[in-house]
Amino acid sequence: MKESDNEKAPFFKSWNSWYVLVIGFLFLLIILFYLITKRFA
């Protein structure tokens, strides 16, 4: 199955890059909210 132009990921070479970015961003948010919770507890 050949990948067409419509199936390419925007801004990155592959969708795996998007998955890594999203998971990394969620991980940073979790750390940020954890630190905020500890600070104001």
C-alpha cells in the first residue's frame, strides 16, 4: 500500500513524530500540574 500525499503527517516526516510530541507534551503537563499542586498544597 503506497502512502498518498493526503496521508502524510503535517509538519513532520511521519505520524510517529506526532505521537512522540503529544505524549511528551502530556508528560510535561502532568509534571507541571504536579508541581503546582505541591506548591499550593
